Amino acid sequence: MARAQRVYYDADANPEVLTGSTVAIIGYGNQGRAQALNVRDSGVKVVVGGVPDETLEQAEEDGFPTMSVREAAARGDIVCLLIPDEVQQQVYREEILPHLERGKALDFAHGYNIHYGFIVPPKETDVIMVAPRMIGVGVRSAYVEGRGVPAFVAVQQDGSGEAWPRTLAFARAMGCTRSGAVETTFAEETELDHFSEHFVWPALYRVLVESFEFLTDHGYQPETVVMELWASKEAAEVLERAADVGIFGQVDFHSATSQYGTLTRWERALPQGLRERMAAALAEIRDGSFAREWETERAAGRPVFARLKEKALRHPVNGAEERLRDVIRAAGD
Ligand code: NDP
């Protein structure tokens, strides 16, 4: 099952592939702005398409030719769909599809709409992905500092026969092949992203929030608990070290008492049956039932989403965090 992972660097990407090409960035938000600036600074012609609003004004201030989505799609050889995933289908159908002539590439930063078949481009279109593993401001600041952020790269459809060289040249222009562009598929990128969102993050957040409930029920002060568990940023620092030196490599940064406590209580910390829960999460990702559920929820005006978000914001943990932030700010004045 395991296969060699291909990772591409600057030397694997030929920037000349993009000579004479225009990149159309559709959407000038988190990713759109960072990608547009990086690609332009790499010497590639960039136009920005969007609706007349603040983000398009920002693009104009940044010196880009700005225009409607339709016009940008018509001008671009590589058309980058960097608008929210949930509006991509409609914008694609109404404004981009009519301009996808032979030889064009449609680029995504996340595989959701292609993987679940909500967008089905014509056979002659290249369907590519350069998905930086970083928020937009990080994509930009790394590029400016001469570094790059890693990215996932994938080709779902090679209509031109040149989809891979194009993908790699585009990843290079974005700065991602400086650190490494890891080959994946639209399916793998989407499913792993959803697995993190459906299992890893809820499990982690829930352990933190239930620990807060448990510890405050046992008489510990709410502000002290949130400080201990995450608000001091020690937890964020630990994860950063884990990214640098490994999840077990970072234990050396903790005291021997801490290491001993963690390693001896590892098994007891979570109940049996985790794998069954992981399997349930993965099954509904793979069979498309989560994607269908989300489409139905969106079509209904997101009632469940709104109710759950409102409930989360009423949890007592929010008050404790706010009080702690005030105290820390006051102490720092
Ligand atoms: P943002 O929400 O930051 O930006 C969206 C942009 O699209 C804004 O300029 C917005 O304008 C515009 N927009 C919204 N609706 C429409 C519409 N109907 N027609 C035209 N323009 C519209 O998006 P992200 O950058 O977060 O996400 C873009 C893609 O990148 C997604 O596929 C996402 O999954 C992926 N991605 C995002 C990452 C991130 O760092 N956030 C990381 C990796 C991948 P306005 O603000 O005025 O509505």
C-alpha cells in the first residue's frame, strides 16, 4: 500500500513553462492575495477577478488589473478558484465554465468540489491543485523572507498533456518548491483535510473543554485552568516543537517528572474504541455522505451550523478566557 512519496523542489520545476501565460486569481482573500503577490513577484502576469468590493479594491491598490470573474476567466491561462469552497460551484457554472477553452488550467487550493463531483470541468481542461499548507499571510511572509511554505500538489485531469509541468511551475512561482511540494491526489488532500476536521480537531478541543468542565467542577479557578491548558500558548509552542523535532522528540523539552507522567499515563488517557470512531469518521468522508449533508445544510440556510456555533459561544469557557485576557493585558500595561 505504501508508495514512495514524491516531493518537488525548485530544480524540478521549469519556470519557463509559464512564459507568456496569464494567471487569473479569482477571489482576493486569504489565499488569493498571497498567491497573486507571490506569483507576480516571480515574474508571471497576474490579473484578479472578483465582485466589486473591498477585497477587489485591495487588489487594485496592490497594483493588479482587476475585473469581473467572467473577464478574468476569459483572460487567464491558469484560472485559480480562490473563493470560498461553498460558492465555487455557482461561480464556476455561471462565470468560468463558458471561458474554459482548450489548453486552460483550472487550479484549486482545496480538492473538495472536484473530489465530490460538484464541479466537473470539460475533459480538455487541466485540473490542478497547489494547496499551500499555511494561511495566506504565512504564504506571503515566507516568500518575502526568501523561504517558502510546503504545499500539496496534484493533477486530477491532464487535458493539455502539460498539466504537471504547469502545476510545478505554478507551485514554484508561489514559493512552495523552495521548501517542498508534496505530490498527492485531490481525493487524498480532501479526505485527510476532512479527517482532521471531523476527528482530530474535535477530539482535541473536546478533551480541552471537558477538562475545563471537570477541573472547574472540582474547585479549580476557571481562569487558572484555561491558562494552564491552552491560553498561555505553551500548548501551541509544544505543537510547534513537535512539527520541528517530532511528536516524541519534543518530550525532551519537558521535565523528567512531566515526561514520566505523560508516558506512563498514555494508554489510560483515552478510552478504547478510538479506531472504531476514526473508521466511522472516515467512512462518511469517503462515501460522500458528509459532503451531501453539508450541501443540504447550506441549501437550507445553515440552521444546524448556526445553532451549534451559538451554543459553543455560550459555553462558560468563553467568559473565563475573556477574563484571563483582561488580566494578562492589564498586567502587561
Ligand atoms: P477567503 O474567504 O479568504 O476569500 C474569498 C475571496 O473570494 C474574497 O475576496 C471574497 O470577497 C471573494 N468572494 C466570496 N464570494 C464570492 C463570489 N460569490 N464571487 C466572487 N468572489 C467572491 O477564502 P480563502 O482564501 O480562505 O479560501 C480560498 C480557497 O483556498 C478555498 O478553496 C480554501 O479551501 C483554500 N485554502 C484556504 C486556506 C486559508 O489559508 N484560508 C489554506 C489552504 C487552502 P469578499 O470578502 O468581499 O466576500
